[in-house]
Amino acid sequence: MSNLFRSLVFVPGNNPRFLAKAKSLPADIVCFDLEDSVPDKEKKKARVLIKNTLKQRNKYSPDVFVRTNSPESGLIELKKIEKTILSLEKKRKIKGIRLMPSIESALGVVNCYEIASSSKRIDALVFGIFDLLNDMRIEYTKGNPRGAKYSRYKVPVAATAAGVVAIDGIWQDLKDKSGFVKDCQVGRSLGYAGKSVIHPDQIKTVHKIFHPSKPEIIWAKKVCSVYKKSTKKGKGATVVEGKMIDEVHYKRAKALLEI
Amino acid sequence: MSNLFRSLVFVPGNNPRFLAKAKSLPADIVCFDLEDSVPDKEKKKARVLIKNTLKQRNKYSPDVFVRTNSPESGLIELKKIEKTILSLEKKRKIKGIRLMPSIESALGVVNCYEIASSSKRIDALVFGIFDLLNDMRIEYTKGNPRGAKYSRYKVPVAATAAGVVAIDGIWQDLKDKSGFVKDCQVGRSLGYAGKSVIHPDQIKTVHKIFHPSKPEIIWAKKVCSVYKKSTKKGKGATVVEGKMIDEVHYKRAKALLEI
Amino acid sequence: MSNLFRSLVFVPGNNPRFLAKAKSLPADIVCFDLEDSVPDKEKKKARVLIKNTLKQRNKYSPDVFVRTNSPESGLIELKKIEKTILSLEKKRKIKGIRLMPSIESALGVVNCYEIASSSKRIDALVFGIFDLLNDMRIEYTKGNPRGAKYSRYKVPVAATAAGVVAIDGIWQDLKDKSGFVKDCQVGRSLGYAGKSVIHPDQIKTVHKIFHPSKPEIIWAKKVCSVYKKSTKKGKGATVVEGKMIDEVHYKRAKALLEI
């Protein structure tokens, strides 16, 4: 389970050196990629590499996620996946596998609230701007492209409504640093909790701009205080600002205050 | 039932002087507030004050609404409330209690069309920008904040689709009058019929900017003419521009033409 | 069935000369109008004119559509229409009648994804900005009016999600050519495949700006190559980028490459 969501770094799953180096990345989340960054021919090799790497996942300072190849995506599949995960958890005696669905197609945008609320395992929605624009056959333009606005603006609303966070899409032009800063600020102002990252050099900027906001700090303080009182009385889940608060939220709140 | 929706003034429910003064406010709607503007300690007192004030509601020049404390909100509750209202109307021999749900959370935004069309008692959706931004943990910035755009732009579409009007959120900075004017114009251009108001000084500006638009005037004239013909023939409800028109719409249309 | 959707020219259905001239218009689609451009008194005459014109529809260089008078619109009706069309096709021995629903009311915007995916006959959603603004009682302002943004931005997302294209609304001011160019560019950047046109002079500009984008060309090449292989093996439908591809898509892809 992830407590912080400021930065999600994609690590190509076919590169053993990058997979190893990710151990000490100062990011909140690393995501071993089996999808776009791995050529078809290397998928098999990458799958084995990631499988082996995951055995050492306790040695990773960031939280570890894996970006799988897309099944024929959609809600129904998400519920199938849920079942598969549960049986795998039992079989392999692991616990607490979490999900972060990518919203990177027009159909995903239409259904993003339903997707975000389809499983208790979901921590976040990750917005994928390039795949979305490609799905809509829109040429990417730098900045805050008009054709992605409806979707980019909707995703954090849907995520909040479902009680999860939203992580913004990547910024591709590593050389255009002021463009990157601006893009982070746009994401922040839209309610994203963090940003997808394609290079370690971007992490510092991301953490600076996605530093907890005042409303987050106030929320986190409330949650910590109310939850502690509630557990002292022997109760678990409680209510803050009219919403159910359990251990997941408590840990997230604590992590926010510890930054 | 409200016929005009240009201005909705919030009146703190714990202040007897303000409640009394609201009688002669030149606003379309006054809303006795039991929620944000009343501290927890004073809720009980405010409830009694409002109860007594409501006995004189016929002496109020604006329409009178009450902003209740939020129950654990949602659609289901709205239908429960509907039942409660009906039984109260029978018991206390009052008629025509109307509702104006506030859309002030991400979940409310997701469901705003369903909310707007969940009861025949609903006159309007009221957009609550500060609570929404707080729900999304976005710091408020003056103007037309980016993080609220998706929601602020969606609400009037959902309201229109459900056959009700939309009332825009408040402007907090009483000193920044040009900012206020601009904010009213933004709301107007988005299709809001009026604006929430926190100080009587704001009413005049609001009424000026939310003066009936040309399409409203044209619609109102059509409705009045068609409805009069229909009632002469002994029929009630009729159709204008493909939509059902009944007495509610006729009164609203007449009021628009009388401004 | 339409293969290209760059330009949709409305032709008043009560004007025999315009109906005849439309034969050789260099547009992708002509749409014989029975709705807004035909006064009530001429509807009957127009219906007969269009009926006779349709007998020569094979002589038309653009694809031919008819814009009917709105029934009390909505999804349910769309399914009724589907049945009527099927029985008409059988009775009159015609094939392949296609639909392009107009999204021109707030209720249409709320339901645009459901509408777009309600029938296999649907080729495109057509956005109607003037009727929408009128429905929302917003006065039209030139450019990209704020009150239509939510809707105009949502329609191509919903269309893409349903696997159909979106055609942008009209530009009314024939004299303001730079305004028209800009409006076409806005539509293009939002993912619209083409634009509604009220005068033949607009066609050239529209075709220039809605020239296939790079992602469209790449998609079209993939579809053609994969579909040819698939049919060689005796299979029909196949999958490209995770989506079902059949003859409809193949023809569209081929047409895009032939521009």
C-alpha cells in the first residue's frame, strides 16, 4: 500500500540495471513497466526479470508497483483481476496487493468514477495523456493540450468522489524544465496528488510542487487526531468530514504530516 | 416555490437581527443557514430561532429556504428526505416545500444530474465552490480556479438537462468588487441563473448581471403565450420547444418578464 | 455509410435548386435538412422534395444523410427508430441506413456516450452549439463560448469511447473567415473529425484543417495492413490497438489514406 503519491517513476522492465537502481530512488512509487517502454520482443525476458526483482521488493525504498500489459481492458476485467489476485494472494501467501488503474483511453475517461470505485484495492487513478490523445487521434501539443482538458480535469474529480487519489500523466520533454514546472503546477491546481515521472531528475521538482497543500495538512491533522481517539476506544473505522476513515487513511495522513 | 433565482443570500441562523432584517432584503431568495455559518455550539439555538422565524415567512419579501446540516449525503438520503417532507406537509398542513441541493463535493459533481432529477420538489442546484475545493484538497485561488472548472462548468448542463436552474457559488472577497463582477459574468456565461451571496451589498450587482438573457426572455414569452392558450382550452401542462411546461414554468416565465 | 467526415453540409430541404446542386458538392457528407432551415409551412413540401431527391442518391458525390424533425428525443426513441428503420429496409429493399445523432441539448450532453453506443448504425455524433446554448438560455458569443465548453469538449471523448467519430458544430458568421479558421482549429484540437458547414465556401477550409492527423494516418495504415492479412486468412473482424476492427473501419482507414 502506498502512503504517498507525489511521484510515480516508470522503470523499463527489460533493463536489469534500471530495476536494481530503482531500489534507492527518492521517489514515492516505482512502477516496473511491462507495457509501453518494453518492446514486444523483450516482454518475456522483462516478465522474468520483474518476477525475480519482486522477490527483493522489501529492499526498495519507494513503494513498488508493476504496470502489466493491458488485457482487453474494462470494468468487467477489473473484477476478474480482483478474483485472480485474491487467489494468488492465498496461494503465494502474500498480502495487500494494491491497484492503480491507468485512465488512458476515452472509454476509461467515460468510466473513470466507476473504475476508481470498483475495488477496495485501488489507491489511485493514473492519468495517461499520450495514450488518451492517441486514442482520440489528436496530435500532442506541449503545455496543457485542449483535447485532453476534459479528461485531465475530470479524473481528479472522479478519483476524489471514489475516495482515492489521482496521479497526473508524464511530461516528455526532459530539456524543457520550465515547461515541466508549469505542467506540474497545472496538475497540482487540478487536484492531482502527484505526477508520473520518466526520469529520476524530475523527482525533486515533482516533490517540491506536490508538497502537501494546506487543505491536505488540515485534513491529515484531523484524521490523525480523530483516528487515534477512535482506536483508543477500541473502535477502528470512524468518520471525518462526513467520510469513512480507516487505517489506510490514517497511514496516508501520517505520511503527509511526516514529509 | 421560487420564481426568480438571481440571488440567494445566506443568513446565519444564529443571528436574530439578521434573520429579522432578511424580511425586506431586495433578494430573490434568502436562505437561513444552519450549516457553515453557525458554530457547532450554536446549532441548537439557531434551530429554534429559525423555527420561530419561519412562522412569519409570509412577511418575507424574498422566497425563504433553509440550509440544513448535511445528513450523510447522497441520493438515497434525498429520497428518504422526500418521504419525510411529504409526511410533515400532511401533518402540519403546509404545502409546496421545495428543495435546492448543494453540489459541493466531488461525489455530488459525479452525480449532479441524478441529484437534480431525483425529485419534483427540486428548483435548483446550488454550486458550492469552497467545499468542493476542500473535498479535493485544492487550495482556493481567486478568479475561476482551474481545479473547480470541470465541476462549475458541468453543473448548469446537468441542471438544464434535469429541467431545473443552477445557482453559482459565492464570492468571498467583499472588497474586490471588480473581481466579483467578473466572477458573476463567468457564472452567467456558463448558464447559471443566479449567484449565492454572502452580503446584501452584493445583491445589486448580481441582479444587474443575472438580468434575464435574450434566450430567457424569448422562452418566457413563448411559455406565457402557449400556457395561457392551453389553460383556456381547459388543459394544464403543455409543450414548448419539445419540453413539458406546467404551472411552475409559467410562473417562472411570468416572473422573468416582470423584472 | 460514410467513410470520411471532414465536412457535413446542411442543405435546406425545401429548396429544389440547392438539393440538385448538392450532387456535385466537394463535401464528404450532405445533409438534407427537414429541421431548422425549413419553415413549418414548408415541411410537407420539403418532405416530398427530399423523398424524390433520395431516389437519385447514387448520383451524389458526397454521402447523403437526412436531418429529420426531432421526435420527442431521447434514448428510448433511438431504439424505436432502430426498429422502424429495420422494417423499412426490409420492405423497401434498401440496405445500410446509417445514423448521426445530433447532440444539441443539455440532456443530450449528459447522455452522449449512451446515445453514441446505442446502435450499430451510428457513424458519428454531431455537436449542435446553437441549439445547446439556447437550451441552456445562454446568449451566443463568438469564438469558443465558455458556456458550451464542457459540452463541446465532452462530445469527442464520448464518441471515441463509443467507437464513432464526432463532427463539430457550425460557424455562422460567413464574413469572419479568420474566426472560422480558428474555430475549425479549436474543433480539430478537441478531436473532432470534421465540421458542420452552412455554405459551400466553407468546405475548402474545413478539408484543409481537418486533414488526417499523424495519429489518424498511423492508425489507418495499421488497420489496412492488419485487416488485409486477416481477410486473406479468411477471417473478417480483427483487433488493432485492442479494438475490434471490421469492414467499416477498413473502409474508413482506406479513405483516410486516399485523401
